[in-house]
Amino acid sequence: MAAKELVEFVARSLVDDPAAVRVEEVRDDEGIVIELHVAEDDMGKVIGRNGSVAKALRTLLKVISARDGEPVSLEIL
């Protein structure tokens, strides 16, 4: 599973408004940046208490990054 699809699947599973979830993949000099956009009311669910959900998502992306050999980072907007 690609990084973009993984982030989209997890985000849609967590939020109350899955239609508002939008994931964009941007390539830059340092690798791939996954931009996750969610509804304002769902921001807390995606970030989690003390950032625990966001941290878990970033950990999953590190695994994908190691497998593919290209750095992947996550930005929650």
C-alpha cells in the first residue's frame, strides 16, 4: 500500500466527516510530503491526545519510507 492511500484510509476511519478528508502527495528535494486536510471539527481526532495518533501515522510512514528508500513526511493541515 502506498503512503498516500494508507494515510487516507486511516484518516477516513477516524473522522466524523470522511467526505472532507483530502490527501495530497507533494514531491520536493527532501522526498515526499503527504498533506492531510480534514474538517476543522475532526482535527483533534486526527492529531489525538498529545499527538499520539499523528505520531503513530508518522511511524507507519517511516516504515514505508524504509521499504521504498525514499523519505516520507506528514503534514496535517
